[in-house]
Amino acid sequence: MAIVLLPGSLIALFPGTARRHVVEGGTVGAVIVALDRSVPGLRDRLVEAGPRLRPHINVFVDGQPADLATNVPPEATIHVLPAVSGG
Amino acid sequence: MNERVRLLVGTKKGAFILESDAARRDWSMRGPLCEGTAIHDMIVDPVSGAILAGGGSAWYGPSVWRSDDGGTTWSHSSAGMTYGDDQPAVVTVWSLATTPDGAILAGVEPAGLFRSEDGGATWAHVEGLTNHPTRPTWGPGAGGLIAHTIIPHPTDPARTWVGISAVGVFETRDGGASWEPRNVGVRAEFNPEDRFPVTGQCVHKFALAAGEPETLYQRNHCGVYRSDDGSETWQEITGNLPTDFGFSLVAHPRDPATCWVIPLSAPEEGRFMPDAHAAVWRTRDRGAAWTRSDDGLPTHDAYLSVLREAMARDTLDPVGIAFGTGTGQLWNSADEGDSWRMITDTLPEIWAVEAVVIGG
């Protein structure tokens, strides 16, 4: 089971959603699919056609940059971060 | 009579809702709504009363927002809003419309149309438009390759018009299965080898004339036009307007001969109100002549621009007109454009304005 930490700007889109989740999944993509089951619509906010992570979404697995195919070890900590972008 | 007017304002940093009594002089404001998502269009579903807002986030992608309680709480979705995993991703939503048969249509970037039969919860691609034979030739305008103005025919559910920049107007007469370009008579001056191509026109906005579903007005990159035959052909009515250019146009809700435009300086000359003199121009005779309306607007040093969805009219008598600028000023007229007042000058960049009468 991985620990997933979601950014404040994302959970603001889903009122009542916690920042910290404990989720089963062998890859980042599978973890996001599992998250979407408890927070419907969340995958569409993070993943675009491809499928791939949206261009300004960064995911880190145990501190290392990741994409949807990245393996998620047991007990991993996954950070989802919006890029420093905008104006 | 207890009619009130709501202005739904989409900005680069979220939606705002302003409300006034019928005098339209004193306004309350709520916002930012939609969690700061850039909102390109806002409408009200005339059946349910739901407020719909379309836009997108640089982080979290395209979304259509829905509020069934006047803007207090919102849901959002883009479920199904994809061309497929081997195709370009949908970046943002640019336009919304409701159809006579209860569906919602969304125009997106890159240009395409999606339809929702469940109030915006899920979306299905209207493939006939994207698969049009001219699709490989479509090129973007300065704002991207986007599907914007969507006008369902008021009485024939099989007919819908869509504007695509910089491609032109398209119409379906079979419920979206097939589409025809409707650009005959519309100039494309930026294409000197063929000034009147089948597609490639830079339509900016168009609207139906009140009570005449075969009469349309079009604000184009290259002039203003009217069609009297359901968009089959267009006649230029730029006439005495000060420039060819501008983005916004609204039509009177009851008088088919009246509409308003906001001319802007040429694209290479700043795209602001000509001579920095703010004005809205109105025709009462289907474009035969235009009259400048600037009472209450700044007549010098006004480097203002108004985008395609950022002007709206309400349905009161006299009609109210409101427009928002790229620098966050919101203006309104409660007398069909005879005089103007500034509501606020401190909003973020304004992309969309919609005016709705409630109560009564």
C-alpha cells in the first residue's frame, strides 16, 4: 500500500477530500485509477489522452520523478505536485 | 415585479457572479468561483436554471462546471472529453450551449465539439465535425485552434452552427453527423491568394437575430456580416464602423434589426478601442448604419480590449448591455447602449460575460 499526498489545489476541486490517501497499485497509473474510485473525476484532473500525466503535473515516488508507468514499491510515498507555473 | 439581473463573468482566475435589481445600477459580487479555473464561457440552462461554466486549468485540464444553487456550490467534469489516446489532448473548453432537446454542447481546443446528455456529467465526441474533410487544412487563430460560438437552431433540433477559429462557420442539418462550411461572402484578407476560400475565415463571433432563425450577424476578423438565408451566404455590413476588426457581437433579444459590436484597432495596431476612445457601436437597421455609443465611457487614453464572449445583453426592456475588458473593467448600460457606467475596474482579465434575468 502506498501513501499518496495530494496538493491543496487539487483537493479543493473535490470538497471533503483528504490530502493523504493510502492506496493499492503497482504503478503510478494504477494508483491514480484506484484513487479515482474513491474520488470520482480525479483521474481526469491528472491524466490526459495518451494516457500521460498532464504537462504541468509532477509525480514523485519516494522522491524520484515518475510517470504513469513508474513502479510503486510497497510502502512507497507518492507526492503529486502542480508545476510552478502560471501568472 | 421583482426581476433581478445576474452577470456571470468568466475570468482568467475564476468565475464571478454579480447581481442587481432591474435598475442595474448597484451590483453585489461573489467570487472567485470554480477554484480559480480560467473560465471562457458561462451560460444558464433555461430548463433547469443551472449555471454552467466552461474553461480549463493549466494544471488540471479542461472542465465544465455546474451549479444548481445559483453559484453557491459547484461540480465539474470532463469525463469522456477526449479524442482518444492516440489523438491530441483536449486543452480547455471555450464555449457552451444548451440545445432545444435538453443536451449541452461544449466547444473545445483543439477544435471540436462534445455533447452531454446528462447535464454535463459525461461527454461524447461529435465526430462529424472533427472528421470534416477540410480538417487537415484547419489552422489556428492567435487564440489557438478553437471551437467557440455554438448556436443550436431555435426550432430545428437537427440544425446547429459552430464557429471555429481560424476556419469559419460550420452548420449541421442532420444532428451533427455531417457539417458544411458556411463562409460564402466572408473575406479572408490574410490569405491574399484566395480572399474568399471555402474555409480559413477567422470568425470571431456570431448571433441569431431575434425571431428570425435564418438571419444571423457575424463579427469576423475581417469585417461584420449578416446572413439572411440561414448562413448560406453572407453580406458585409461593416459600413461606417471605424475598423474591420473586433471580437464581440450581441443581438437584441426582440428586435431582429438591432445588434451591438465593439470595434478594435487592427491586429497589428494593438487590438484596443480605436484611438483609445472607448465605444460600443449599435445598428438599428440590420447593419445599414452604425452609431457610436460612448456616453459614460472614457473617450481618451482607454487602451481597452474586449474578447469574443465578453459582451452580453439581458432581456429586460430596455435591454441591458454589459462588457468586460482584458484589463478587468466591467461596464454596463441599462438603456440599450445609450449610456454606460463602470461596475468595477478590479477584476482579473475578463474572458466571458453573460447576462441573465431571474425572478419576476
